[in-house]
Amino acid sequence: MKKRLFPIVIVLLAFICIMTGCQKAAKPNTLKDLKSGDFVFNKDFPDKKLLANMQKAIKQIGMDTDEVDGFYVGPDWANGYRYYFQYGDEGTRYDIYVNQDHSVASIKSNKTKINIYEKGYEPFNYQEVENNPDYYANVIRKQTGNSTEETSSDNTNNTNTIILTDGETGKYGKLSSSGAVHFTVPAGHYLAESMSGNVKISQVNVNNEEDYSFIAEFNSKGEKAEIDVKDGYYLELTVNGKVKLTAK
């Protein structure tokens, strides 16, 4: 009797496996085929150029791409795609923000909320940042390429100009419990200029976070708008946002 049941059990197990997806998952053909939660940091990644760009950026912050663990697809952000991965003995999570042109916009540590990698600027070493969260506040972050412009992490280039960067506190920012940076700049009238493409500036009451409003929205780098910063309010930028404020 047992011998007769054995082939039947095998057939039933095979049928269950097929119905529940035991077969090998289909290889994604395009980025749109990737779903949130997919582990994709391997040769099956559908966009070889983007994969190479991410691997290059990861190496530039001092990581070994072979040690990357738990690489997942995250929800899209305003300018493109987002991915997560874990690295190190503690399994620290890092977020990669990718632009629509498949260039890497930034790599941010979920632990320190600092942009370790930022497009257009010399990258930080992830170990120096993780071991010393105040590291970025004591260095000058230089632009790459032929530009000689430098952006100091104290958020100022001169007495009339303030540069705010999401993920970096500097002189005017303070890291909130939610991980967002709140910028408290002197109240007054400013000319705001986008330095990162799509970015929104919101103004929030320090005593009542339900009292907030968007005071500027930019769709391209270099776009400008005049804003009024009220006393008793802080500013907040959208993810990867960067703006220059010039006092009027």
C-alpha cells in the first residue's frame, strides 16, 4: 500500500509546488518589472548601466560590492528610483536614490541620515561617517569636475547666503526624532534657488507641526523664487533637496 501511495504523493507535491510558486522566479526584463522587496543586486538586474553606476558609487564610499547584503527595491522618489541595501556587521541600512537618467543621486545612511555619496561632490568614506556622525561638519565638501566652487557644511558661503542640504545639519539644521533635518534660519525675505532639481521647501511651526505650508516648489536646477521665512518656524526640504537662500 505504501509503495502505491508514494508516486501519488510525489505528484501531489509537484502540483502544490507549481501552484504556490516553487518554480524559479521569472527574470525581470525591465526596471518596471521589479517590485518593492525584490532582491536584485546581481547579474539578473535588468539595467546593466544602472547596476554599474550603483556599484561604482558604492565602491567610492569605501564599500566592497561583494559584501552588499539585502539589496531591495524601494518606492520611487520624486526624481527616479530608490533601492535599499544592508552593509557591515551591524547590518546598517543604506538608501540609494537614482535619477531618471539612471545616474546615482545619493547614498544615505539610515543610521546617521547623512548623504555619504552625493552626485557632483566628492564622496565621504562610510566608515568615517558612521564612526563619527559629526565628521561632515568639520570638512569642506568639494564639487567634482572642473568647478572650483566649494560648499561648506556650515551651510554658508558668505554672510548673505545660506545653503541647505537634506541629510546634512550644518549650522542651521537639527536632526529630528523622525530622521528629517529641521533648518532654523533667521526670519526674513530670501531669494531661494534650487541646486538639486525637483525640491519643495516647507515651513513648519516649531510648536505645532500641523501648522505648515509649502512656500516654494522647484522642478529644475537653477529655478528661483522669493520666500518669506517667519519667526518661530523651521524649514524642511524634500528628500535629496538642496537649495541656496540669499537674504534680500
